[in-house]
Amino acid sequence: MSDYLVKALAYNGQVRAYAAKTTETVGEAQRRHYTWPTASAALGRAMTAGAMMGAMQKGEEKLTIKVEGGGPLGIILVDADAKGNVRGYVTNPQTHFDLNEQGKLDVRKAVGTDGTLSVVKDVGLRDHFSGQVPIVSGELGEDFTYYFATSEQTPSSVGVGVLVNPDNSILAAGGFIIQLMPGTENEVIDVIEERLKSSPPVSKLIHDGLNPEEILEQLLGAEHVKILERMPVNFRCTCSKERFGNAIVSLGKAEIQDMIEEDGEANAQCHFCNESYHFTKTELEELEEASEKE
């Protein structure tokens, strides 16, 4: 089944919830960036959170997540929109460590715990909302939980997980975000906390075959969950040769002339999807002409 996410309410509107299956999406990122297991887990967790956070936006709104924890993985950068499209990369994709004491991929060691998680929301009309919090865990689920509580003042629980096959491909990936609305009854909070404590990791739930609806039913109780919307999730990059051409034009006539004289061609590569674009000498000359008209 293709990746998708669901939006839901629970306990008569006291709780807002999201859950996503992202196995294919994270798998696409793994193939494009040749990530090793620990890097795959970190990137996959961030992309899964990004997909769900993107789904909280409206229309053409977008957001960018940047995780800079000071670890050997380097920076994680994720873009997501309100339509389930997400893309991402890490600075050092071939990062991997032995399993941690819990027998899990050591995402904390890869990400680091000395840095920040930031979210920039592009809500159109050149209007941006930006929030930044210190990394508190490096495991990312707890870090996104802290982000929501601190930067958006919304008590939340974020679970994100990735399981990796021995051949480095993605076995299972997914996540959930559960948020308490103002005035949520204490009894409801107690029930949800107990359910979260007793539930297996979300990556195991995905691996066991649970879909996003069933994940929320497990975490919140089937009788309390009302599904509002389903949305496909995809790895999708917005790069194109035209966009890179425009970027070359913006460099100006002198710099483009240098490219023509020194190399007679140009190659550009997208960080997000690893797609490469080649510009011939003739194409560069056309871009040089266009730069003169700017």
C-alpha cells in the first residue's frame, strides 16, 4: 500500500491527531542519497515528522525543518507542503554506528545533542513564522515534542520511527503526532499517557501491518477516534533544469562568461534529490544573454 497520512480528532474534539506510513517515501530518500542505516533512521524520522507537520498547513503553505545537533551526521534539512509532499537530505549520508544499549539504531549519536531544531513556515505573502528550540534528546521524536510544547505552546506527543533492512533498504517507517487542545480533561490525558507508555514503537506497529488509522486506534482507543481526512505522502522535489538555469542567470554575465571560458559547460546537482543537470556551452551562452536583460 502506498504511503499516506490521516488527520483525526479524538475524545469529542479534545485531541487532535495525525499518523503516517512513510516507508516508500523514506525508501526513496535512502536510494537517492545512499544513506547508511543510522543516517536513514535520522532522515526518515525527520521527514515523517515533516510530512505530518506539513499536513497541518493550508493551501500553498510550506515549511522547512532544520536539525543541527552538532553530531557527525551534520545538518538534516526537510521541506514539506500541505499536500503530503516531502523531501530531505543530510550532510553526511554515509553515517552509521553500532546499535545502542537498547538494541536500536543510535540516532542520538549521529544527530548530536548540542544544537537546535528550527522550523520555518512559509505562509505566503512573504510572511514567515519561525520557531527554534534546543535539541533535548537527539532521538528527534522527543525533540519535536519539545518544539511543539515550547514554540507552539501545544502539548504534544510525537513518535517517529524507521526500521532498516540488512541491505540498507527501508523495512518500515512512520509516525504519529497527538496534540491536546485547550481544556482537555485530566482523565483523558491520563488514559492517553497510559496507552502511549504501553504501546510498541511506531516503526514496529507499521512493520506489523497496522495502517495509520489503526495506529491512532491503538494509541487513543478505536471508539474515541474520528478520522477527518486521508492524504497521500510522497517524496517529491521541486527542482528543475529551469530553476537551476535561473540561478545561473542570477550569477551575472561575468561569472557565466568565466564558466564558458574555463569549462565550456556546467553541471548542477540538487541537494534534496541528487538529480544532476547539465548545461552545454550553447545553453550557457543563452543564459549569459538572459543575464544581460536582467
